[in-house]
Amino acid sequence: MMPLIAANSLAEYVLESILWDFPGNGSVAFTIAALVHVVLILTFFGVAPLVFIWLERKVAGRIQDRLGPTRVGGRFGWLQTLADGVKLIQKEDLCPADADRMLFRMSPYLVFVASFGAFIALPFGNGFVVQNLEVGLFFMLALMSLEVLGVVFAGYSSGSKWALFGGMREAAQVVSYEIPMAICALVPVIATGSLNLVEVGHFQAGGMGNWLIFQNPFTFVAFFVYFTVATASVKRAPFDLAEAESELVAGFHTEYSGIRWSYFFMAEYASMFAVSGIAVFLFLGGWYDGFGIIETLDRFVLDNGCGWLGQYTVNVIGLAIFIAKGTSLVFFQMWVRWTLPRLRIDQVMMTCLKYLLPISCTLFLGATVWPLFLHSMTAGQTDIIRAPMGDRAYSPRPAAVQPLHKSHSAPHPAPAAAIIREGSGKEA
Amino acid sequence: MTGHQLLFWVFAAVTCGGAIAVVLTQNVVRMAFWLIVSLGASAGLFFLLNADFVGTAQLLVYVGGTLVLLVFGVMLTASGPFSKMQTRPGELFLAGVVAILLLGLLGSSVCSVEWDRVIAATNSGHQITNQQSLNHGFNRPEEGNTGHPLGMAFLGMRPDRDLVAGNKTLSTGYLLPFEIASVHLLVVLIGAAYLARAKRRVHPNEL
Amino acid sequence: MDPQTLQTTGLTLKWLLTIAWLLPLLGFVVELIGGGWVWGRYSKNAAYLSVMCIVTGFVCSFIALMTWGNATEWSALKDHGATHGTSHAEPSRHASGVDAHGAPKPAAEAAHGHDDHAKPVAKDAAHPAHDDHAKPAAAVHVAADHAHGTPHHAAPKVVFTGIFYRLAQFGSLDISLSYYIDSLTLVMFTMVTFIASCIHIFAIGYMSEELTDNYADHQVHTSHGHLHRPGRFHRFFSFLSLFCFSMLGLVLAGNIFQVFIFWELVGVCSYFLIGFYTERKSASNAANKAFIMNRVGDFGFLIGLMIVWTWFGNFQFGDLPAHGQTQPGLFSMVRGNDGQMKLHVPESGQAEVVFKNQDNHIQTKPNGEQRTIPYWLLVAAGLGVFGGCIGKSAQFPLQTWLPDAMEGPTPVSALVHSATMVAAGVYLVGRFYPMFTPEVLLVIAYIGAITLFLAATIAVVATDIKKVLAYSTISQLGYMMLGLGLGGWAAGLFHLITHAFFKSLMFLASGSVIYGCHHVQEMPQMGGLRRKMPLTAYTMLVGVIAIAGLAIPYVTLPGGEPIAFSGYHSKDAIVATALTYMNLNGHHLLFFLPLAGAGITAFYMFRLWFYTFAGEPRDKEVYERAHESPWVMVGPLVVLSFFAAFCAFGGEKGLLFKLLLDSEPASVPGGYVAQTEYLSQGLLNLKLPSHEAIHAKHDRAGTLALIMAFVGAGCAYLVYGVRWVNAAEIKQQFSGIHRFLVNKWGFDEFYDMLFVKPTHVVAGWCSAIDRVIFDGFLHASAKAAVKVSDWDRQFDETIVDGAVNTVGNWTFAIGRSLSVVQTGRMRNYVMFIAVGLLGIFALLIMFFPN
Amino acid sequence: MDLSSYLLVGAVLFVAGVVCMATKRNGIGVLMGVELVLNGANINFVAFANYTRLGLDGQVISLFVIVLAAAEAAVALAIALSFYNNHLTIDVDQANQLQG
């Protein structure tokens, strides 16, 4: 039996190092691991928006040539967001008379759960993942797509025209932008052959040149397309039509107040980080620094038998690197928000359907053809199938243990049919 | 009670409760909400059944795509305030009786089958062993993480069948159905766009 | 002649004659295509091609004749010349009896020397010198020589026979394209191709009026005046070519079946050509008449063929190698190579003819019995085949088609009625001669005699120039048949050849006259034309003299030859045969009819010439417009007149007669002796004259015939030349006879009364039966059927329809009541499905509890 | 957990879907019933795939069901919109032109 909330990595650490002689079966260990993860993620989920909202204010202020928060919690206003949060919790939980009360109350939770759930599959570093799903990327995209339902319900149930308009805009926009987003996400997936974000991360070990953004021309373009689309799908400016305060007061959350309102914002900032995290893993090398430091440390830990603690330390460094990258992308989104004006809804839709969708499809096609092109251009020196999928289909190895370093140029040119035959031959 | 059992009961309760709520609710938007709850929980059941890819697909396609469309439809076809679409009590009663009978029939059918024997009968003898599948980098279906095997199956290869020792024949996988489904989706896309396209309605007073 | 030479000669002859035969066919095809599509309708190319084909055929035939002569070292001429020359050289000894000739053979002596009919002759004893030293080689069969067997007479009769292509073979029966070449074939080929060449050339001129797309036919009247139609020049020549092909095929044929095929082809070609002016009612009627009357004769032919097939199982004339041994032909089977039939009279029953093989041995069945044919069946077969000849050669009683056939263009008349079609009948009698029994020969002789007299008398009163020639032709054909029937085989065929020359000459001359007079054919409108068209007139005069058989009596050329044209010799031979026959057998008519015919012939022929060419013109208009024909027409006349005069030069010592004599069947020369077996069967007691006997009577017969001819010619001169007696007065005087003759002895009326009217009466009866009985029955049954179907309708409407309607109403009512379930509401259907599912399971649980 | 538990969940979803189809007069509601029925079938497929030795077939088929259900939903919604445009209501009981 495989529990839902248990990771290959952290649960293994718990099992193998701390609790390996713990009385009873593994379910207790898994439960402990799950609880740890829940706490960790909830904490992150709670803390990160605080930081991001503060950051947003500061960035907005700096860009608008002002200071932003300066008082609460010290000189830089560290605790401004926290103070806001306390204020929001204290506020009365209002519900309009015409609202559908049940849906009105449930919608923020739906948004929150969807956004929160996405982090189950997002690795924060080597081993720092709640559930190392083989379809991790797919899972994240799926859960984040649920967010829009909450928004739509919120808009509908508010009993307000502004809210309804906002909700409908949100629905149209997000449903449209999900498509190019998924396609763009598939471009690096073609290069790696895996939807498992941990594997994708491992794939990019060994320097900045191995980052997937530099894998081929299409992934390079795909990164920018992806980032644009991701910005739109988390309804960040200049695509924030759902809460266009100049037209719709506040869009879908016009009628919300207090803690329910803050859920929407926590979800929004979490989603910003989630899509940024996906971008980091798909294009920007995951937890690797790009200069070989992590790899060197890994090698060092392996060679000198530093045990799980050494490994853990290295992983924590990787986690820091990943969070730094993700935060940088979030910062970039903020930067864009305060730089560019908001588009009209027709422009938003046109951008998606007339430009981004064809571009992403072209990139997808190009990425599929690229290995063949490269194969023919280099006279067979490169492999058609050079992804982990082909690699794994060809060379028998334990699936559970991930290699620390993946050789980029593993010469395994055999096509799929030959793979099977040779595999079964070895079996015999 | 193991974790699996606990999770199963939670998910099963939410699934069934959501479904029943869909039936009992009269407001269409709430029906949609309960449907989301029910389907999402059934995605959880899929995860419990080690079908993580199916569960994810359920979430992405069904919940994230289809239901958004449904909600869209609900909002586009909102009826006027005076038109009540109440079902007659007699019909409701009849439906309830039929539902109970049908449930009893299905439940008794499920319970009267000795599933162990049935499962044993399905053992074809050509089962890939755990070590074999691991050697080839695939998990057995019952072990979850079926993304890769499913992908291979859609590309026309069945690792769980073809990699069995001594098996000389290659299965064809699901390439053809996959392609047919793809074309079907395209056709449906065009057809739906055609059906739902904006038509200028001619009012009698405009003539 | 060694076998090697024989074989080579045979092959050469075969291919030469085949080329001569097939060239006209090629010409026909090319002309048909070329005239229709390539050259266009109004090109003379068809004529040129046609002439080229036939002239080439003539050249081939002539070369073949020369080849044959060289290969046989002209033995035919030398030997016969030696034999018969003496008899001619000593005319004074004719009366002294045949014994003086000293025929060395006992059988011949017996036959010639004794008038005792009852004297038996042992046939097999007649072959002391039988020699078969020339064995057949490949397709060449050399029969043994005929029964003379003199020591110096060593050359055998040479016959080349073989098969081109075997269509089918059933046992001994060959259905094949084969050939049979002897001197008769060669002579016929040469004659036919030569005369046809002349006629073709003549026709170029005569038919030139057809070279227009607007030919005016003055004899066809339509509502818009004369008929105008496109010319049919190429069609005419292509039919001529096809005709020549058919005739040559008939002559070359090696079996009686093939003869029949070409016989019919000739018939159909004559149909086309006689009906050439198809818009003329008379022409198409004449074509139909010719065709139908020929079919009457062909019916007899078919019966003969069936008898031959049934009893002989063989159609081949000559012996052929088959299956490693020689398959005897019809002639060998009937007569062996000694020329005698072997009769066998069983204890009780009819006489039978025993089959022989080529070595004169008796054929036996596998069970040892002799193979035989009843004698009467052989007679019937002979009569049947001769029936065909009657039709084809226009003999009594089927002669009426020939004068009508003058509706065809004159070159056609010349070709059909001199050298080819009518000659075919005579040729076939000659070719099939060994199969004829004496009874058949007697019938042939009588038919010939009657025909010749009858036609001659009609010719006397005919005024149409071509009709006169037509009756003359019938009459002359009667002479030929008579000669053949009397046993003068060579004499009959001799007359065939000579007649072909002078009759074609006269026809062409008459054509020239018609052409010159712009299609005036009636002699009463002519007269004095010799001044306008002298060449035509004098060439015609040559022909007239030739056919009349005039000669200068008692004046001979240095070689002992009488000064005479061809007709004298040939007719002389026939009359001599007739005289001899009469002396042997009685049957006086067979001599006096041809004798009278000779006089009448001279009369009407000179009448024709005087009427046309002599005296003053009777119709000024015709005379003014008359003119001599162009050279392309007159040239053939000149050529033909030369041959008409001199082709029979030398008479029976001459080249032509000897050539023919070489092919004479073995049974003929020695005469034929009646046998006791015949008599015991009540058969006719007939003797055929031998050569020697005929020679003996020759001078007397010749003198009589010459006298008759002079009388006839003189009468004609008196009546029509100097007009000493007015012809009209004679006509008035003998108006009854005249009318009788003008009505052609009433044959057409007779046939009308005998066949047409009874047919009409019978048809009337049949029609009445049809109307009253059959129609009545049909009407009654139809009414009954209507009645029955009326009942059926009642049944249908009440019971069947009622049942169907009832069922339909029930169904409708049930459906109407059930349609309540069809609510049209989707939800209800879902509920129905669910309830139905539950119901099914309920039933399952109820009936299958486990 | 054993197989029959999952099958029972599927049965409940199925029955709920059928009843939904049979009672809802709103066209979209009927559509939701269809989705429930399909999902009940999907649970059965996946459960069989997991508990028997039939391999991936169940999962593959359930994937096809999901895909085709999406297509079906798209077409059905288009029909519903068209229906609404023509009848100005979404009440499926108004669509009884085929009443016998």
C-alpha cells in the first residue's frame, strides 16, 4: 500500500535514519512524515504571502518613487503584512443578503485548497518534496486549474454584478491561458522525458549549460512564453482583469472581507510562487546553482561517507537556492505589474488565442522535431532518444534510487522496439 | 484502521455525499459545486487505487475543464426569475424507489460475487514480476506511478506485458484508440464551436 | 515422272492456284475498305486493283498450266494426239467399225465391238496392265492411267490433291479446305481468270457512269422524276472480285462439301450483282428469283450431300494420305482406278455398289462384310447433286431465273452467264462424273436436250438483245449437259470452254451496243448499227458465227483441219456423241433435238445480228445518238473474238480438247457396257459410246449439224438480212405459237399455277383455321382468364385485403394507444431504461434463481 | 480495502447519476447526471485495474472515458446553448417535439 501523503525522500529519511527500528509498521512513520510535511507547507504557505505582500508594497513603492511600508516592525516595515493580517482576522465575516451563502463561504476554501494542494508535488530541493509523484508537473497544473472554480463561484455567489463580471472574466481568461501554459510546460518535458519534477531537477545537474532553458532554441523561447502565460494564469497584472479595480471595483472579491478575503490573497501569492517554482524546475535548473557547487558538495558527501546529515545539509543548500530563484521570478512578476498598464479583456483573449497559443504549438512541434534535426545534422553523433524515459527503458536500474548525477550525453541510440527486445533478452 | 482505510472512508463518504447532494440540490450552481466535490473526491479514490495519472487527469480534464464549462453553461442559460423547473412529487417518489431498487440490485450483485476467485482467474501467468519491472524502470500498475507505463501504452507498447520473460509477441498498445480519440476531440471542438456560435436572432418586431 | 518432281510440281501448282484464288478476296476486302473510307467512292482505284488482282490471277493460272505441262512433258497432248490423231486422219474408216482401230484391250474390244447388250464382261479381267508404279508422295496422288493401257501410253493421269486446312475430322470424314488439281482445274482456272480479266477491263468503261455522286437511274421513277443516287463503282468491283474468288474456290475445291460452300458463295455474289440496281423493282425481283430458284436446286444438292456423308463418310474427291495410309476418295471408292463399279446383289434385296480402295481392292468393315451402298441411293445421290446443277446452270425446269437475271449490269451478265456461275453447274457434273450411274446420266441428257430446244425456241421470238443471249446461254448449257449425259465428257466440257469465250464476247458486244445506244436494249429500235460501231459489229459477228457452228464444208486446212470457228468443233463433238448414243440405245429425241437446236441457234443468232447491225436503222433517234464504245471496252472484244474464233483450233486433235481429255474419268473412254446384274434388277439397259465409236459417227453428225446451221443462218438472212419475208407477217401467221413462245412456254404461269396459287389457297385455309380455331380457342381462354381473374379480384378485395386491413387497423390502434409512452421527454426515457433494467433483473432472478 | 468497497462507491455514483438524469428538468443538471454515471464507471475500471491482474487496461479505458466525457460535455453544452437560444429556456421537458 502506498500512502497518499508520503514522500520518497523525507519519509525515507524518517524511516531509514530516525525511526527505522520504531515499533509497529511503517504507517506510523508515514503519518509522522505526513504531519511534518503538512506543518512545513502550511507554514510556508502562510509565511510566504506575508513576505511577498510586503515585498510587493516595497517594490511598488520603489518603482513609484516612494518608500512603501516603513514603520511596523522596524525600519523596513517588516511586520506590516502581519499587522494587516491580524486586522483582517479581527474583521467581521460579512455576507451580502442576495448572496448564495453556502457557496459564498465555500469559495475561498476552494481557492485556497487548490493553490495549497499544488505544493504537494512541488519539490523544494533534492528530497524536499511531499509526494514524489511521477506525474508531478501534471498534478500541479491540474490542481492549479481548480483555482478558477473557486473564483467563479465566488463571483457568482456574491450576488453582485461586479463580482459576477469578474468571475466570468476570470473563468474565460484562465481557461484560455491554461492551454498554452500546459503546452509550454511540455516543451522542456519533451527534452527530459519525465513529468517528475525531481527527475527534471536531476536532469539539469552539471552547470548552467545543462539548464533546460539552454537545451535548445525552443525551450529558450518557451521559457519566456511560459512566464507570460503563467503570469496571466495567476491573474497578475497586466492580466488582472478579474479584479480590475478601475472598472469592477474589486472584481470577484468585491463583496469579501476579513479572513476570507485574505485567503484569496494568500492563494494568489502562493500561486505566483508555484508557477515560478515550476518555471525554475522546468527551465532554470531547479535547486542547482549553475556553477557546480551543489554537485561538488554531493560528490564530497558521497565520497567521504558523511551519512544522511551531510546529504541533508547539501539538500538544504539546494532548497535555499531554489527558493531564491523562485522569489526572483516572483519579484520579476511584481516588477512587471508595476511597470506595465492593464490590458483590455479583448486584448487579453486575443493575445492568448491569436499569438501565444500558435507560438506555443510551434514551439512544441519544434521541440519534438529538434532531436531528429540534431541527429541528422551531427551525422548520428547525438541520440534521438536522450531523455530519462529512453534511458530508463534501456538500462535496467533501480527505479526508487535516483542517481545524483545524470550524464547528459549517455549514448543510447537504440529505438523503442530494439529496447524491448534487448531488455527481454537481458532478462532471459 | 490503517491510513488507507481511513482515507478511503473519507474519500468515499465525500464522493457519495457529493453525488447525493447533486441529486437533492435544486440550484444548478450548487449542483455544480457538489459535483466538483464529488469528482474531486473520486480523484482521491483514484490516487488510493494507485492510478495517479488517471486521478490527475480527472482533476485536470474533468474538474478543471469540463466543470468550468458546465458552470459556464449554467450561467449562460440562467432562466428567468418566474420560470420554475420543479419536478413533480410523483416523479421524485418514483425516482427514489427506482434508485433504491437499483442500488440494491447493484449492491447485491457486487456483494454476491466472490472477487478473490475472479481475480485469481484473471491471472494469465504472464505477469511481470516486481524485479523485472524495476529493472526496466517501470512500476507495476498496482504500485502506482503509472505515468510512464501509460505513456508507453499510448505510444503502442505495453511494458507490463511485453517485458515479461519469454514473451515473444509484442502487444499493440493503445496507439490507434489514442489517435482516434485525438481526432475525435478535434472534431468535437469544431462541432461544438459551430453549434454554439453566435446566431443573430430574428425578432418578429424587427421584420 | 519421278516422285520428287511430282511433289515439287504439286507444291508449285498448289501455291500458284492459291494465289490466283485468294487475290480476288484480298482485292474484295481492300476495295470494300478503300472504296468506303480511303479512296472515296468515286475513285477508279477499285477497278484498277480489281483488274490487277484478276490479271495476276490469270498470269498465275497460266504459269500453273505451263508448269503442269512441263512437269508432265505435255504427255497429254502427245499421247492422245497419237491415239486420236489417227482416227481423225482417216475419216473414211469411221464407218467401217471400231474394230479397225485395234484397241488392244479385251474389255475395250468387247465394249466397242459388240452391240449385244447382254454380253457379260468380267470387270476385273480388264486390268492386265494395271500399273501403280507412281506411288503417292505427300499430298500428291497419281492415279493409275485409264484403261487403254497401250504399251506406249505409259503416262498416268496426274492429279494433285491435298488439304490446305483441316477444319474438323470425324473418323474418315474430313471437313477441310482442300484442293484437287488436274488439267480440268487448270483449264478452268485459266479460262475463268482470262475471261474475267477481259470483263473487268470492259467494265471499267461500262461502269464509268457510276463514278458520280448523282447517278440518274432512268428506269426508276419516283415522285421527283428519275431516281438520283450516289454511284456504286467501287461496290461493283468489289463484288466482282468476290465473285471471282468464289468461282475460283469452287473450281479448286478438293471435296464436295467445299464445293457446296463456294457454290453458295457464288449464289450470293450473283444475288448482289443481279440486284446491283437495287432500286429497280425488276432487278431486285430478279435477284430474289435467281437466289430462290437456286435454293430449290440446292435442296437436291443437300440431299445428295447427306447421302454421300451417310454412306461414304467422306467428301474428298481424290485419295488423301491419312493416318499413315492412303484414305481413298469418293471416286476411288465407287469406281476404283479401273473406272468400273463393282455390283453386288445379295440373295434377297436390292443391288449394292461395293466400295473399293485406291488399289482397286474391296473395302471391308471390321466384321469382314463388304462396305456397300444401295444402288438406288447412289442414283439418288447423283440426282440430288445434279439437282443443284440444274439450278445453277438454269436447266429445265429451273431455267426461268436466268433471263430475268439480265437485269444486272451487262458485264455481270457476261461474267455470270458465260464463264462463271452457270458454268459451275456443268463443271460440277463433269467433276462429279464418276459418281453418276447411267440412269443419272440419262436424266442429265434428257434435261439437257429439253432445255436446249426449249430455250432456243424462246430465243427466236425474244426482242431484247440481252434476252436473246440469255436464252441462247440456256440453250448452250443444255448442249453441254446433253453432251455430258450422253457420255461425251470431254465434248461437254469442250463446249463449256468454247462457249465461255464466244458468249462472253457476245455479251460484252451487246453491252457495247447498249452503252453506245444509251441503254436501249430492244432490237426493234436498232438496225444498221454496223456503220456506227463497226468493231463491235464484226467482233459480234465472229461470236455469232462461232455459236452457230458455221464452217466451210469440204475445204480443209493443210493439217486436215476444217475451216471453222470454235463453236463448230465443240457442237460437232456433242452432236456426234448424240448420234452414236442414239445408234446404241435408241432415245431418238436425244439426237434430233440438238440437231434441230443447231439450226434454231444459227437462226436466232443471225437474226440478232441482222436485227441489230444490218439493214436500215429502225429508230432514227437511237441511231443518231449511237456511237462506238471507247477502247477500254472494244479492246476486250477484239481479244475475246480472237479466242472465240480460234480457241478450239484443231478440234478434237487440238490443244484444248486434249488437255481436257487428260482429266477424263477412267470410265468414259471405253464406253460403258450394261451388265446382267443391272438387268436382273430391272435397271435401265444403257450403253455409253466409246471414243472410237464417236469418231466413227463424227463426220456424219458434223455434216448434218452444219446443214442445219446453214439452213438456220440462211433463213435468218432471208427474213432479217434482206427482209425477203416480212417477219411481222410470220408473226401474225403463227400468232398462237408466237404468243406461246413469247410467254416462254408458259413456264412462269405454270409455276404460278403449280406453286404460287396452291400456296395461296393452302395459306388461305391455314389462315381460316388460324382465325376460326386457334383464335377462337385463344379468345375463349382469354375470356375465361378474365372471368377467373374477376373472381380472383373479388377474393382479393374481400378476403385478402380485408385480412390485411384488419391487421393494419389493429396495429394502428395498438400503436396509437402505445404512443402515450412516447412522451418525447428525455427524463422519462431514462426512467424507462432504469425500470426496464430492474425488470430484466427481476425476470432473471425469477427464472434463474441461482 | 477490498474491491467491492470501490465497486459500491461506483454503484452509488451510478445510481445518483441515473436519478439525476431522471429527475432534473434543467438540461445542465441532466448533463451532470451523465458525468456522475461516467465517473461511477471510471471508479469501477480503475478498481478492477488495481485489484486484478489485468494490467493497465482499466486505467487506459478510464482515461478514454474522461477524454470522451470532456468531448461529450462540450457538445452537450453546445446543444444546450442552442436549445436555450431557440426555446429561451433550458427546461428539457420543453423539448418534447418527438412526443408520439
